[in-house]
Amino acid sequence: MSAVRDVIIIGSGPAGLTAAIYTARANLHPLVIEGEPSSTSDQPGGQLMLTTEVENYPGFVDGIMGPELMASFRGQAARFGAEYLTEKVTRVDFSQRPFKVWVRDDEYQARSIIVSTGARSLMLGLPRETELVGYGVSTCATCDGFFFRGHDIAVVGGGDSALEEALFLTKFAAKVTIVHRRGELRASKIMQERAFKNDKIEFLWDTVVTELLGETKLEGVRVRNLDTAEESQLPVTGLFVAIGHVPNTDVFKGQLDMEDNGYLITLGKSSRTNVPGVFACGDVQDHTYRQAITAAGSGCMAAIDAERWLESLGETENEIVETPRNW
Ligand code: NAP
């Protein structure tokens, strides 16, 4: 067991790392438990590690690559003394202070916690979908696009993510078919215009993927038109699933109040959760805006909230205190 820290930050996307910059500059010596490398969006650096060019983060006239932006955030927080643990939190106990956080059998304690675990990609729920991730099925065009040079591939979804993935994939693929379950896209107008203008992109409207074909790797998908119920096969070697996200909150079930869809509830215009001393920021508590800049802003709020909370406790409060369920 290590000493009681002022603050532990769980998660390292734009929200967590902004909280790290602010708490580190406030001399709170944050420990950032940043997640572990994986193919999903709860890895260190969060969803921006799986994206290509970020064109709407203020300050970068020509845009910046997502991983490069996150490396800058991380380095900036490290410069002020933030420490990193490249592991995933496996259990928490917020019922008393100091709060306890475990990485497998290793226990960490802190007087305040900032939760910034973000959200991860939704999957279609088709048989063998998970098995085929890395063998034709992907949720990350940036990571896997290169493998599909000259191939015909498909993207599922009609939001900004799907169009962004499809546009990026046209750099590699011969043809990209966007399979969307409705006749109208949800994506922003500018992304729609870009996709419609791109000769390599085709649309299959009112259509869903019903089966993944191929034994050890993807060799095609079966699709169904929802209007006509007609089934057909698309001979694609890659299927990029871009249908939205779920928050990474499993480890907080029973510890923090959450909405029915699993997003953490924060109080009023603050980052406070229902447990005094535990704060939440970024996509884990925001299914409306979900932008890097809003996540970063809320990370700043969480850091300031945590700093004020610690000040309100005074310097000597280190004994064990039962935490009320509400402020
Ligand atoms: P989203 O906006 O929720 O779109 C999800 C898409 O997937 C929708 O078109 C939805 O269809 C479809 N879908 C959901 N479940 C499905 C299923 N089981 N089978 C087939 N299709 C399914 O999610 P997102 O595209 O990930 O975007 C999330 C947020 O991030 C948005 O606010 C977006 O603007 C933002 N974003 C911005 C950028 C950018 O600015 N560069 C890039 C990516 C994301 P329906 O339309 O029928 O519901």
C-alpha cells in the first residue's frame, strides 16, 4: 500500500490529462492511472489515440494528429510533476476516505479522486464480431487503415465517426461502402458534403449488417435492406464499426450514481459526483458534447473542484471518514 495522495486521476484522455496539468501545477502531485494499451478507446490517451487529424481543437491552424495532441497533454502534465501508472483500475472503494483504488492486488489511496475514464466504441453484437477484431473487423481506421490498401471495405454508421473513418479509409481502400440503417445521415453537414463528394465512397441506405463471413478472417458481410428485407453479400475484407460509444464505468457500479445508460451523474454546473471528494469529467459524464475541447474544459473544472475540496478539508484530515452518499 502506498502513502495517501492528494489526488488520483483515473483515465488519461483530454479530460484526465487536463486535470493532471492543473492539479500538478497546484502542487497536488497527481497520480494518473492512465489505462493499459489495447485496441479499444479506454487505452492511455483515450479516443484521440484512435483518431486521425483533429481539425477543431483551438490553437492548431493546420490541425494536429490525435496521438500527437495527447502526447503533448501528457508531457505538459509530466513537466509539472504528474506521475503515470500505465495500468487499468480493477476495483475502487469510495465508501470511506481516504478513497481506495486497486490495480489488481496493489492498493492506492487518495483524499480526492478524479474519474475521467471516457467512453468506448459500441459493437454490432454479431456472432464472432469480437473474434474477428484484428482479422478484418476494426473500430479504428487510424490503427488499421493501412492494412486495407487497395481493398474494398465497409463502414457501419451514419454519424461523424463513421464519415470520418470512411474519409480516412479512402486514402488506402479502393472503395468504401458506408452501410447505414436509415436513409439519412446523423453526421454534421460539412462531413456529409465531404463524403458525398468523395468518389471512393458509396452508400448503402436503410441497410444493416446481419452476418460476418469468413472463417479465420473477414471475407465479406451479409447485409439486409430494411425496406425490402432483401439480403445480399458485400465482398469486403474490412468492416469498420463506427456506431457510437458507451462510458467506461463498470468499475464504478454501486460506488457512484450513474444514468441508466451508464454515464456518471455530475451535480449542477460542477464536476462533483454524489460522493464528496470524487469528481468526474470528460466523456464518462457527457454524452451530449463529447468533444476533446469540452472534455479538456471539464477536466480543468474537476481539477479546480478537487483543489477547493482539499482546501476545505484542511491539511491534517487524514483519518478514516465514512463518506455520505450525497453532498
Ligand atoms: P453518433 O453520432 O451517436 O452516431 C452513431 C451512428 O451509428 C448513427 O448514425 C446511428 O444510427 C448508428 N448506429 C447506432 N447503433 C447502431 C447499430 N446497432 N447498428 C447500426 N447502426 C447503428 O456517434 P458518433 O458518430 O460516434 O459521434 C459521437 C459524437 O462525437 C457526435 O456528437 C459527433 O458529432 C462527435 N464526433 C465529431 C467528430 C468531428 O467533429 N470530427 C468526429 C467523430 C465524432 P442512427 O442515425 O439511425 O441513430
